[in-house]
Amino acid sequence: EVPPTFLKRPANIYAHESMDIVFECEVTGKPTPTVKWVKNGDVVIPSDYFKIVKEHNLQVLGLVKSDEGFYQCIAENDVGNAQAGAQLIILDLDVAIPTLPPTSLTSATNDHLAPATAGPLPSAPRDVVATLVSTRFIRLTWRPPASDPQGDNLTYSIFYTKEGINRERVENTSRPGETQVMIQNLMPETVYVFRVVAQNRHGPGESSAPLKVATQPEVQLPGPAPNIRAFSGSPTSVTVTWETPLSGNGDIQNYKLYYMEKGQDTEQDVDVAGLSHTVSGLKKFTEYSFRVVAYNKHGPGVSTHDVVVRTLSDVPSAPPQNLTLEVRNSKSILLQWQPPPAGTHSGQITGYKIRYRKVSRKSDVTESVGGTQLSQLIEGLERGTEYSFRVAAMTINGTGPATDWVTAETFESDLDESRVPEVPSSLHVRPLVTSIVVSWTPPENQDVVVRGYAIGYGIGSPHAQTIKVDYKQRYYTIENLDPSSHYVITLKAFNNVGEGIPLYESAVTRPHSVPDPSPMMPPVGVQASILSHDTIRITWADNSLPKNQKITDARFYTVRWKTNIPANTKYKTANATTLSYLVTGLKPNTLYEFSVMVTKGRRSSTWSMTAHGTTFELVPTSPPKDVTVVSKEGKPRTIIVNWQPPSEANGKITGYIIYYSTDVNAEIHDWVIEPVVGNRLTHQIQELTLDTPYFFKIQARNSKGMGPMSEAVQFRTPKAESSDKMPNDQASGSAGKGSRPVDLGPDYKPPLGGDNSPHGSPTSPLDSNMLLVIIVSVGVITIVIVVIVAVFCTRRTTSHQKKKRAACKSVNGSHKYKGNSKDVKPPDLWIHHERLELKPIDKSPDPNPIMTDTPIPRNSQDITPVDNSMDSNIHQRRNSYRGHESEDSMSTLAGRRGMRPKMMMPFDSQPPQPVISAHPIHSLDPPHHHFHSGSLASPTRSFLHHQLSPWPLGSAMSHSDRADST
């Protein structure tokens, strides 16, 4: 036992008259203490104005000056008592109510009783009226005082009291400027006196004239029935009990019991004469809410609060749903199901009971699984045996009804399910007006598990909708289709690994008997915009759309395209739902034609007018084909290369490059190259070594670049010279019309070829010595002659001689220079600057020039070198030959363009690949003698050495030097 102690003591209160105040008092003790309030030594008796609220708090309504005094809260129990007191101080209206300061404030700030600031006070509010009068509340409205017609900053206090009683209560408006208030908690059929006072920042103003209002009389209706209780007596019934409520002036006539299933919004009711009732026919294991309303002669009283109760559980009233069987292998079957429908569980599902048996027997085997488990693998079954299964749900009350028997047969042998099924062996469709009947046969390979079939269908595409059917099914009817519509249907067998290869079929549903609708207008303004070598964007307009060309219905557009090469090419089509379509996968450099039609429901337009577009070129994607090499009749050192254009040229061929070498495995930049113009399919190569195997490759070029090389073709030159040629005519033959003999120098060693070739016929030692003496003598004489002629020529060079020499140049042994002097200026072959440099190929204004002339120096005397240094420029020679000049050196060369010969090559205007940029075309004039790099007798390589080498041409290079330099 514990004597009373205070949890909260009453505190001193400052207030104005007519206000409501509450003294708080909380006590504890054991046994629970009783509490009474004493004012100035007298016990406070509860009344309309003195009320005990929240157990022990004292509320005083409508303060008057006589309420001021000392109030005590006295608590007592059997163990002891305790008391606590507080003072109520009533202030004048012009004195502000002080607020208790925080403990941190000093006494200098505790000026609680500061009066309001001086200034004009508001006059009385005008036109106070009661706009709504009820039994227990009244609504008052008024207009702001005449001194402040706007009244936005005014607050109002409404004082009211019962007529004949001088104790006023006060109600304040909730926000400044508000001119109405609701006075509640009044007594019925009572006269009240109201007055309104406006207040500004200076204080309260004049009071309005008193307004008397009588509340309405109240009909005495029953109160709520106390102690309502509800309990479930069975899974379908609930009993509700209550006690007699307090009634005013009239006895209770009857009760109405309302009840409703939890979560529903419709309430049912039943009339009851007594103080209890049992509601039956309810749902099992379901929550219901109940309430009671008492009736007397005046009508229905106050309703009780709702009580909620759940009916008792029972066995489920429905079987599980969607029971399916999946044969896993020859000894196991997987069962899957869903719980019984909502509302039929009759309680918490605690588990499921599975019963199965062989179809040929009647004895069952039972298995149980947990409440949340919705599948079970039944193992240990016999091969090739048909079993029946059924499932029932269980609650704590027992087992509910079971599903129907479902049968499945285990496999004879374990089929393969490590891969998807194969394609069904056949698919047939039979279209009707609004449906299509689909039938099929299973895959031919029966060793792979098939769990079922997936049927996809849609207009124009089979991916709009998909239906899955059982593996035993062989036909299906697709319903709710549109008449006269083209449907694409796909069928795939599937198992647990995935779906197999689809089988496609299309069908057009039959038309209705109604006449065809009028056709739509075809699209207009079809345009083809080329984007790349394989992509063209098609755009169009639709005059049947509004001006903003916004598509708001289900229309679609069909784009078709084809090329006329070959002539029998079929149209390709694609559908679009916007006013443009991107056609991809086209062939490069090919002319296509495009047209568009629009379809809306069963209406279609005709095809629009065609638009044409040619795709951009692309580098050749295949090499030249049918490459052949033959020896020229009567000239065993000359061969003829023939070929056909690439099958995938992807543009106009502007040139070919022939690569040849004696070593098929050599780096490609070590092969000799021969450029050829694009309109030729044959080329001669001269000055080859006899009885030597050569390998040839050809590469095609268009405006976009170089294509791939052909496979290497091998050719071996013949063993013997022709009978009409001297053995050494390669060394002593004419240098060509209008050219000078070659100064070979005293140390010259003949190239591989003729009788000195290792492939030539053997000679005796004596003949070799004699021949060597003769050659040395001839060489010395020749050098002297060449030097004299060279000096003479350099002094007498004139523009007339330059033109004559250029006109005498031949191309490929048979063509003269055909260029008009207005188009191409003959090159100046006489050079006097200090160092020879190669010039980048000039860009021709013609995008596809066909040039058959190759003006190049024909012998060593056309070039007068000055620099005698060999070693210092070896790297420069090799870099220039391989075409790897830097941009700086190229720009330097461009600055000297007027000081060196022009090199013309048979290519288009785009700069060629670096590896071929410095190689002139070889002439097919009668053979001349040249220096050779390595072991190849190549006039092209020898020209390059003449032009690029800084060595004096009067002194020949030994074989070892040549080997080092390359």
C-alpha cells in the first residue's frame, strides 16, 4: 500500500473575467486515492460552471470576480492523504495576462502586469445576429465596428451567459478579421445573452448591445446502449448482447442491430425486441462489425460504437485451383496448384493433402505438404505408368473437398531435356471470317521432352499475342480476329529449357459480305534521303491527316522498294506507324525505287508515286576475279596479265594495282607495283628474268579507296630467249626514240638476264674472261661518250626540246601522249635543283580521269644528280620509296612544285594509298637496260632508284651495296 503522492500539482493562474480555466491535478497511490477540491476552505460542488474533467482536474467556466481565491486539491486513501494548492487571480480587462518566465530570465524582465499600449480603441461591432440556432449550438455573425470598417486586424471576444445569471463565459474568434463564431455546448430550450467586443493592439473596445437568443427544444432520444459485446458461437453465427440505455421522456420500444462484413460498404440490419440477438448465415472465418441503436417514441437514439468479431474457422469449402501435372522423367511427376478461391478458405490454410494412385488400381497413397507450398514432386513412380492425382486443402478443423482426379503417364524412357525441342513437323491453318483453326504435328525427334506448344499470332507480325497449350494438344482455334486481315502465325514446341525453332504460316481471314470500303488517298511527297552506302531514309506526307500531320488513329504505312538490277528483283516491304522509315541493308552504289501506301482498318490506298535514290559508294569488298598470266608470244621476258572486275565493286572502278614478286611470302611493300587505269582489264609487264617463278596479285580501287587483294597467281617465265634477239640486246639495245644511251660507268656489272643470268647457258672460262675484257672496254668508252653528251645537252636545253622530248614519250609501248595542252601541261623533265624529291600526286579536276600517258624519265641522262653522298641519304631513299613521307616534307615539296617534274597516275581525284603514291607507270616501249633492286628485273623499281637515289649515275652499285640498301 502506498499513500497518495502528486504527479502534477495545480499552478497559479492569472485570468480575466468570463474566461475558462483548468486547475490540473494528478495523483497516484495504492489503493487509488479519492480527490476533492476546496476553495478558500469550502468544498467545491460540481455544477454547470464548476466541473471535474479528466479524472481530477477542476474546470471553471465563465469566471467572475468572486471566483478569485485559493484552491486546494486534496487526495486521500486508506494509507494517508496529501494536498496541493494554487491561487486564481482575476485581472482587470486592461491588464495583460502575464506569462510565466523561463528560469533563465532575470527579475528585471518579469514585468507581467504591463498595461496595453495607449491608442484609440475600436467602437462596438455592428449588426450582431444569430444566423443558426439549434438545440445545443448557435452561430453568431456581425459587421466590423464603424471605427475600423475593414476590421482586418481586429479580433473579437464573444461573451455569453444564461439569462438571469451574472456569470459570463467568453469565446474568441480563431483569426483576425473573422466576423462569425460558433458557440457550442449550450443547453436546449434555454435563453442566452450574447455581446461582442472588438479588440485591437491597444486593447478591447466597446461592447455591442446584448442579444438574447433561445436555443431550440430537444426531443428526448435514447442514448447509446451500454456494454455491447459480440462473440462467435459457430463458423457461421455471431451472438451480440447489450444493456438498456438511458432514455429521456419515453420508454425503449425496440432495438435495431446493424452488422457488416469487414471491408464491405453495405450494412445489413435486423430488428430486435430484447437485449441480445444471434446473427446466422455468416461467412466462415470472416470479420464482421456490429452496432446497436435504441428506439423510443421520438425515433432512433444514439448508436453504440462498433464491435468487431471474427466467425470461427472450418474446413475449406472449395478445392484448390488449377492443378497441373508435369512429367519430369520416367519415375517422377511434378504437381502444381493454386489455393482455393478467396472466401472459401474458412480459416488459415495449414497444408495440402495429395492423394494419388495408379489408374488400374483403387488403393491410394497420401502425402501432405506445408501450408505455403503450392507444388510437390512425386518420385519413385513406375515407368510408362498412368497415375491419377487429386489435392485437398487443410485447416486446423480438417480437410476440405479435393480436386477432380487428374491423370498423367510417366515416360517409358528418360527423354532428353538438356535442349529445346525441335521444330514441329507440320503446321496447317484454316481461316474463317473471325477465327483461324490451327493444327499441327509434333517434332519428328521424339527423344526430346515437349512440355507444350506456344502459338503466336498477329496482323503482320506473330508477336502480338501468344497462347500456350498442352503437349497433347494438336489443334487450336484462334478467336476474335478481324475479317479480311493478314495474320502471321507461329508455332513453337517448348520445354523447361526454352522454346524451340518456330514454324511460320500466314492466313487471310475471310471477308464479311459487306461491300469493300472506298480506298484511301495514297501518301504524297515521297522523298528518298541517302544516308550511307546501305541506308536510305524515306519520308512522305499523308493528305488524309490534319494539317499538323499528327497520327491519332490506328493507321499504318507500308514501304516497298526494289532495284532494277537484276531485272527480276522482287519488292521488299516494311510497315511503319510514322511518316518516315529507315531502309537498311541496301547494296552500295545501287539505284533503288521506293513507294508507300497507307492502311487503316480494312481500307488501303494505292501505291504512291515512286521516289528514287542511289546509295553511296563503298570500297570494293571483293578482289578482281579470273586473274590469269600468259607469256607474250615472241617475247619471253614479257607477260600479259588479264583479269575481270570485282563482283562487289561497290562503285565505279577507277584503277587497278598489279603487285608482283618472286617471293610470295615477302612483305607487300617489297613487291613491285604496276598501276593500271580503271577501264582496262589487261596489262603487259616487261623485262622479267627468264626461267623464274613470279607471283601476281591485283587490287581494285574506286573513289572510296582500295579493295582486297586477289589470291597470288604463280607464273614461271620461259627458259630461252626468242631466236630473233641478240643475247645482250637488253644491254646494248636502243634506249628508245628521242632518248640518250645509258651511261653505265666503269664498274657496272650487268643485271641478271641474258647470257650473264644465272639461268643462262653456261660458258667456258676463256670466253668469260674475253667477254669481261670486252665489256670493260666498251663500258669505259660509253662512259666518256655519255659524259660528253650530258654536258652538251645540259647547255642546249630549250623549251622546244622539252616539248619534243615529251611528245616522243610512249605509254605501254603503243600509245602516244593524247592529253590536250589545255588540260595537262607536258612535264618538264630537266631538273637542276640540288636534291631530287617526289611530289604528291596532283589532284585532277576530273573525278574519274582515264589517263593513258605516263611521262617519266626514260634513261639515266634525263636526270642530272649533284649530291655524291651515298650513305647519308640511304634512309631518305628507303622512306621515300615506301611512301612514308611526313606531312612536313610533303608541304616542302609542295612549295617547290614549279621546280620538278609532274608525276601523273591513272587514279581518281582522291589521294591514293601511301604505298603506291610514288610509283610511276612502266612503259611498254622496246626494252631498255635499267638498274635492278635485289634480284628482280623490274623497270619500275629501277626508275624509282634513278629518281630517288642521290648517287651519281655514272658509278654503278655493287650487288652487296644494293642488298644492304634494300
